[in-house]
Amino acid sequence: MFNKPNMQQMMRQVQKLQEDMAKAQQELALKTVTEEAGGGMIKATVNGNSELISIVLDPAVIVPDDKEVLEDLIVAAVNKAVSISKKMNEEEMAKLTKGVIPPGMNIP
């Protein structure tokens, strides 16, 4: 089993990891990813926490008769940005947990 000094050291490591992860989440919230759809006519910006920050529409894409096309382009741009944001987040968390958390063990 664990002896007391090793257990205390492990608890300090866990506490530091938690602090580092919280700091990384704050830093990720400041990073942004912008992805496009429709040849750049739709731009979606998402932060590192996968929160939608903005949508920019080229006025030429706003055609009342093509509402469904516009909606599809918006969804495509947002999904692309969220996907890249999630990858960025996973990479940052992997840096922090490398060697600390066994592979395959997911920590929320």
C-alpha cells in the first residue's frame, strides 16, 4: 500500500495538476479559432472551450429564397470551428497529463 510520505507527495501532485488544468482552461478561453464555409462567405469563431464567439456573414450570402443553404453553411462553419477547438483543448490537456494519467483514462 502507500506509505504516508508517498501519499502526501501524490496528493500535492494531484493538487498541482488540478491547478494547472484550471489555468489551461482559462488560457484556452482566450484563444480563438475561426473557420469558414461557403468559400469564406460564412465565418465562425469559437474559443478554446468550444464556445461560439461570433458569426460573420457576407451580405451576398443572405438570400431570402435560400434560407436552408445559409443555415447549412452556418452549421458547417460552426462545426468545423468547434472540431478544431476541441482538438486544441485535447492537445493542451494532454500536455498537462502526460506521464501523470494512464493512457485511456479520461478525466473531465
